[in-house]
Amino acid sequence: MNKVLVIDDEEKIRTLLSKIISLEGFEVLQAGDAKKGMQKLETTDIDVVICDVKLPDNSGVELSKIIKEKYPAIEIILLTAYGNIPDGVQAIKNGAFDYITKGDDNNKIIPLLYKATEKVLLAKRVLQLEKQLGDKHSFDNIIGKSKITKAAIDIAKKVAVSDATVLLTGETGTGKEVFAQAIHNAGNRRKQNFIAVNCSAFSKELLENELFGHKAGAFTGAINDTKGIFEEANNGTVFLDEIGEMPLDLQAKLLRVLETGEFLKVGDSRTTKINVRIIAATNRDLQKEIEAGNFREDLFYRIAVFQIALPALRERVIDIEELALYFLHVFANKTKKIITSISKSYLEALKQHTWKGNIRELKNVIERSVILTDNTELAIDSLPVELQKINANSSKEKTLSAFDLASAEKIHIQKVLNYTNGNKTETARLLNIALTTLYRKIDDYHIS
């Protein structure tokens, strides 16, 4: 039920107006002056305020401004005994919904009240959607309790409140866009646009047009002026995914945006001024790309003011169970299935897998299992064959040497060597041991 507050120092008028409004199904509260009205607003969720212009302790016109500053979703209808154009104009400027003369109120107040409540309802829906969107893309929704994940979140939270450019690095599927969204939504630009573009998805010409837009007549078929992503995201955030794939001449245009906040549309001779925050991401080693002549060094230092490395899923095995349960919940709801748990053997298989596709691959595996499962638990037979084999081999190894620590270490080192195709430097890095230690253990365990 919508709540209406009537503020008028004349008790008879206040009571009569309240009765008329309550007969329409509204819940009505009353106050005899501005002070009591503000007290009601502090304790009750009011939708519309109907207020007399002349009050003992304030002006209704001035009170409108105070209410709108403190409670922007509330709509205010002002009543006056004498029509006064300057007051009416000022009332609207102060945020009042409308301004009517007493005497006309019997015919106008109810239709006006319905229009005001419709506007309030719409405003509340917008706020709710903004909150849901903010919650969805908040740091609280990034899943992971591992130290390496928490460290990445902590850095991202600190940089979010600034306008510094951020470079997110990590393998494909590690959640770079999720982090970019969270950074945007935790920052000062959260109410402005967040627009993402994958630089590897377009040819050079199409990417230039996508980013910067074009003038009419710039090329065949360019009938109208068209805004690019940078212009559409003005005052907001642009997320440049896979920036390592961007052609060199477009890198020069991007550098100009970062240095001057200006760019030229395709076919234009005038610069366009914008103010955007840039978050970039790549799965490439940009230092190697610079050495190979594929990436501008000056651009790298511009985009990497803050560099955040996102861990691969195999480096945060402790998070796999939580991620799996989350995706189970998502896809069970989507398919309207009642699946509430995951078997131990299924989880063990997930933890043994190398996850070259990272979180995206895990998500796809869980979706597949949910579709195939007809009972309340995800079982190992719903996994792809290659994951079932990993689990079977792991079980055999455990049976052969369940209490032999050296044997378990030998098997683990061999697995990591297999994963890195024999790259001992990378193996030592993944095992978090010195390269000399790795060579010693290879000799000790006679690993070929």
C-alpha cells in the first residue's frame, strides 16, 4: 500500500484531504508543520508528500528542496491558497512533482496522486535493478577463499576507488571481465556505462570503427554519424579485453586517448573529447610482445599503472569446490532440477584436472553434468571421459602407496612435468620450489 504524508497547519483541511485520499486505498499520515513532517519521514517509508506552501515553521517550497535532497525517491505535491507563478516555478526547480491551487485540489489531487505514485514505483524499480546489478558485479560475488585469490581482490579493491588504468593479466577463463566489472562498480563511475569490447573479435577496420565511431560518408554505407564505444562510455569505463591482439596503428590511437582524452572518428577532421576510465586485459606476455615488436612499450606503461595477475584455476585448487557448488546452483535453477550435492569422487576428479580453460571450462563441465544427471547428486559418471580417467588413475596411485610420502611427491612432480611438457623452469615455478631443488628431486626419484 502506498503511503502519503499530508503536511498542513489547518487541521480541518488536513483531515478532509486525508479522508479523501484514504478512500482511494492509500495509507495516510498527517503532520501540522515542517518539523513534524520531517520526523514522520524519518520513521516511515513515505511515497508521496502533499504539503501546504505556507507552514508555521517553514515554506513548503523550501521544504521540497530539503525533502528531495534527503529522500530523492519521494514525490511532492504542493498546495497553495493563492496561485503564485514564481513560487510554482521555484517549487518545480526544487524537485516538487506539481504545484496546484487549493479549490482545484478536489478534482486534481487524486489523478495527480496516482501519477506521482507511478513515478515513485518506477524510481524504486530502477533503484532495485541498480542494486541487483551492483550486487551481481561486486567483489563480494567473486568466489574464492585461497590466499592468491584474496590477494588479487584486495589489490583490485584498492585501485577501484581511483581512476587509474588497470591491466588484468591471466590465462583465458580466469575471470578478467568479472574483475573489471567489480572494479567499475566499486568506483566513482559506477552509475555510468561499463562497455566491454574483445579486441581479438574484430578486424583492424571494424575494431577502429567499433572503438571510435565514424562520420557520415567516411566509407560506403556510412549514412549517419555513429558513436563508438569510447563516446558511448563517456564518464564511464571501457574494458578492452585481449588488448594484446590490438593492431599497432590502433594502439597509437588508444595511446592518444590515454594521454589527451581525445580521438578522431573515422573520416572526421575534428577531435572528440571524452573522459573514460580504461581497464585492459590480456592472456599474453606483453613484455615478450614488446620485444617482438607487436606491442608499443609506451602504451604498456600507460595501461599497466596497476597490474593485477589473476591466478589459473590449477593454482587455486582450494576454490574448486566452492565454484563447482555455485555453478551447480545456477544450472540446477536454470534447468529446474533438484540437485543439491556433489559426490566425493566427482570433486576429487575436478581437483586432479589441470583446467587449461580455467573457470570457464569448469562452468561448462558442471553445466554438462547437470543436464545429464537425473538424481539429486552429481556423480562421477556425468563427467567427461577424460576427467573420469584422471580420477581412476589417481585412485590407483593412492592405493599403491597410500602412506608413502616420497612416492606421492614423485607422482606429483611427474604430473606437473607432464603438464609443462618437460619444461623444468615452469615446473619449478608451479611447484613453488627452486630449480636446483627440482633437479635434485628428479635425480633422487629417478624421474625420466
